[in-house]
Amino acid sequence: MEIGTVPIGSCSKDHQKIYLEWFNYADSDGDGRITGNDATKFFALSNLSRQDLKQVWAIADAKRQGYLGYREFIAAMQLISLVQDGHQVTHDLWNSDVDFQNLKPPAMEGLDKLLANKRHSSKTSDPNLNGSLQPQPSPSVNWFSSKSSKKISMSSVTSIIDGLKRLYIQKLKPLEVTYRFNDFVSPLLTNSDFDAKPMVMLLGQYSTGKTTFIKHLLRTSYPGAHIGPEPTTDRFVVVMSGVDDRSIPGNTIAVQADMPFSGLTTFGTAFLSKFECSQMPHSLLEHITLVDTPGVLSGEKQRTQRAYDFTGVTSWFAAKCDLILLLFDPHKLDISDEFKRVITSLRGHDDKIRVVLNKADQVDTQQLMRVYGALMWSLGKVLNTPEVVRVYIGSFNDKPVNESAFGPLGKELFEKEQDDLLADLKDIPKKACDRRINEFVKRARAAKIHAYIISHLRKEMPAMMGKAKTQQKLIDNLADEFGKVQREFHLPPGDFPNVEHFKEILSGYSFDKFEKLKPKMIQAVDDMLGYDIPDLLKNFRNPYD
């Protein structure tokens, strides 16, 4: 399964050298990113119409990051070459019969002279830089540790994600720290949280084919994979891209600054000993990260025999993931209380959930019809949404479909369903930037409501006597206090946190040590949502719009 732009392998090595020199020339600040301003100057040498160049940018920057890296730059150059040869600019060009390996570079008017001048001037400065890609790391790498983070200039922002980092550090993080958002809702964000690849999490009861599904996608097993009819995967496994095949223990991966898993340390060593990262070189894993989970057990085994908060961990991953696949098989349709709790913990992430009815070729047509109806009925009891959840039917493994049960029509159905699911997965990298913005806005609204709640509880505390009694009364009547906050500030009731969970955490704090409401901080977040984020998206939209 291939995802994303045309790989560099589709371009000959000779042409790569040419494109590399062009890329270094077009990249005015040497940060390894061609921004909109860089592109408009360089692409103008092709003498194509503005409309054609708008399409070229839109296809090359499919992930809508607001800039082109080296790979995307090659894709843009190949598209320009095709347009100059008379082709129409469409996404279908990548799937056409064009020989990208030998596609000649586009004609760029006056570029040879410009490059010659640059070569002449660079001989005296640093000849080693000529002809090699040496992008500087994004300046945002140091923002999260820098003491002068409040002075981040807009000129150092070269992508939408960089812009979100800047807004977080300057406007949202101060609010989160002041009102202890990280203790109640979610750990503070780090640089790696913004830069992480899109994630897909697989959830389901044991032996529903989660690990086999990953093997089917990758067309190979990942390091440490175990497959069997019994509960085999006993740990959370993050399958990521790496230079070689290896497994990294959870305690190690949780403290690596370049990995987005530092927040998992809150679940303790008991969880981290059941968490690991499997790395392997794979083209699919260059674009997405897969999360394999232990099968949800039934009865007391789920609650008493796991030494960590399983539901809490799945909820943490759900907030980070771009897609959540719930796997069922025809013989395990019953949703146990434990699995129901796990699905309930996904509240607020309904748009990410897809349901997969796996191993569907193990029953005949009539049974499948009944199984599908039973599954939809069971899901209706758990997923409290008026919309019908999308269910993919198929047999996601490397074995051929059992045609004896369904015939050729059943095989065609399974193939169409598999194509639809793979198309859904292929869209993930393209939507990753939009998803990041969406999650950022959700977090900002949650932090704002949290600040209102905490400051309200502080305001209700007496100045001198009876503090302990008042605090306990506030905790006991927390639902009513939520209602007061909601009415006072005209907030949506559906955005408030779970009352029981909030009560548990509140019991460990002294309310009179909470901060009072700081309107300037709230106003800064409101300005960020109302003005700064729209301006950021406007600055990094298609430069030819």
C-alpha cells in the first residue's frame, strides 16, 4: 500500500542531482522548506499560467503543510514538466503511464545563468555546501526549551505547524500552566507532539485480527508481533518507521524527546513495562504510525488483572490518533462491559472511529446479513450518536477470500470494502495538518472551560473559616457548579469534562490555592481562536489563490 507523493525512487539519480541544486537555490533561507514566496519566484521561471501553477502547488503540497520539502519539490518539478509537454494537471497523473524515472526536468527560463552566478559566489564562501542538501533544523525545535520563547518572531514561522507551536507557547500554554490543565485533562504539549506522524489505533477484543490487519497492511510482520487464537498481544505496540528492525522498551521510548509519548509516563512503570515501540523500514510507515493494542478481556480479568488504567491509556491514544479502528469478528459480536467502557472513553473522538467487521468470509451470505444487523444493534447501544457509523466488511489477512461461502459476488464486495478502507487510510496524511488544527482548537476550548471551572471553585471558597467543609460541599455538588459556570459564561454544556473523573482529581487539591480568573489570559486565547489561527491559515494557503 503506497501513500503520499511520488517517491524519490521514481526519479533518476541524474535528475535528482539537478533537482537538488534547484532546490538549494529556491530555498532562500536554507531551512529545507520551499515556502509560498520561494515557490512563486522560482516557479515563475517555467512560464506556466497562474492557474496551472496553482494546481501544481495544490497537488505537490497534498498534506497542506504550507511548504514543499525536497520530495514535494521533485513532485512539483515533474508536474511542471508534464504541463509543458501538454498534459492536464490532475491527481490522476501519478497513476498514469508516464515514465517518471526518465521524465526530463522542466524548462526553466534563465535558471542556468542564475545557478552559474550562485556557484561562482559560493566558491569563495563554502564550496562544501554546493550540490548537497543540508537543511537546517526548524527553529521551532528550540522553542519549547528556550527561556525567551515569548519573543518568537513571526519570521521564524515557515509552516502551519510552526505557527501552531508559536501560538501554543505564547498564548495557550500560559493558561494551561496557570490552571493546572496538565494535571486534570492532558499533559502539556511538546515539540514532538506537533511534529508526530499521523497515528492509527486498532482496538478490539482478543483474536479479532488486529495484529494480522497490521501485517496485511505492511505485507510483513513487525518486530515482536505475535499472532494466535488466544490473547497473544499483551502490550501496546507502536509500529513506526526506522532505519532497521528493532523493538524499543516503553521506559526508553517515553523519555525520548523526539517521540510524542512522554505523556504516557503518568500511567506509571506498570504500564510502561507493557508498552513498546517496533521500528522497521517501510514506505507506509514513513507517512503513518500504527498502534496495536492488547485485546479487551471480559469479566474481572480486564479490571483486576491489568496493573494499569487500560481505559485511561486508550483515551490518551485516542486524543493523539487520527483514526481509530474498532475490530469485530462474526463470532465475537458481544460488547462486554469492559469493551463498552473503552468505547465510551472515546467520547469526543466520534469522527475518528471506523468499525471493521473482520473475518467476514468465515460465515455464509445469510449469516453475514444477520451478523451485520446484530453488530449495528450492539453498536447502537454503545455509540450514542444519531448518525450511522461506517462499517467496513472484509477479511483483512493475506489468505485468499473463501469463495465457497460467498461466490464471486461476495469476493467483489470484500474487494470494494477493502479498497474503501485503504482509501480512508491513504487520506490520513493529506488530512493530518487539518486534523492537527482541529485538535488544537478543541484543546484551546477545553483549556478555556477548565480555567473557568478552576477559577469558579476558587471564588466559592471562604476567606478564613470553614474551608475544608466548603470544599467538600463543592465537590459533592460539582454537577451544579458546572451548571453555574455554564450559565455565567454561556458555554456549551457538551464541552464540560466528565463530572466523576473531575471529582476524583479535585479531591487531591486545596481549592484556595487555585488561581483566580485572569481575563487577559482568556482574552488572549479568544484572540488566538478568532484572529491568529485564521490569519495563520491565510498566510500559508496556496500562494496562487
